Amino acid sequence: MVVVYLRAVLAAAAGYGVSLFAVAQFSRNFKPAMQESAVLPISLLKVEVCREAATILMLITVAILGALNRPGRWAMFLWTFAIWDLTYYATLCSTIRWPSSLTDPDVLFLIPLPWISPVWFPLLVSTLCIVAVLRSRRSILDHGDIDAR
């Protein structure tokens, strides 16, 4: 939801208005807007970087608390990150009807530098992470290496 609010502020500043429809229009034109100028003011960029860092810290904390060993923690981190990422796009789609296409560009990360790619890429990576975690869990259970409670 923070991303929706941030896009609403940016849409209003760019003259799109303040409705969810305006946010959706702005989001569809995000790449051209990024190429024209620095879309995010430095003050908001700092807040967004802190929000992003806090999200990663939260996911790391969940992984540390949720698993007993390093492989389990990696699996927990990948699992929670993938679920979070898929939920992020599902929420954007249900609230502002964005992305309108899997080829729409999106800013994936700001740390250490902005990463921009089509939406299909993070959806693919998240799906593959979930599949990898499920397969590794099944493999471990099949070999009897852990207690399957």
C-alpha cells in the first residue's frame, strides 16, 4: 500500500490527479516519466530506500527466527520474499489495475542502485524460488534427513 501512496504523490506532482485511476495512468507511463527527469525527489527517495532496507531486514529476521540452520534460513528467506513479492504485484493489480501488461517496467530495488525490469521477471524469479523451496523440502523429506512434523 505504501507503493500505491507513493505513486499517488508522484502522480499528483506530475499532474495526473489524486484518484486510483490517476495512479494507474501514471504507473502505465512510469518509464517515460523516469526517462524525462528524476521522478522521485531526493527526500522521498531516502524514505523509500529506508523502507526497502526495513523490508529486507524484516524478511531476514523471519528467516532467522523460522529456521534452525543456514539452508533452512535461506529457504525461509526465499519463501517469504517470493510470497511477499507475488502478493505485492497482486495487490497493485487489484487496487490500481497495474501492471496492465507483464512487459510493463517496474523498479525492483533501489539498493544499491535502481534495478528496472519488466514485471514478468520478478514474477518468474519469485515463482522459481517457491518451486525451488518446495522441491528442496520434498527432497529432504524423501531422504529422511529431517523430522517431517
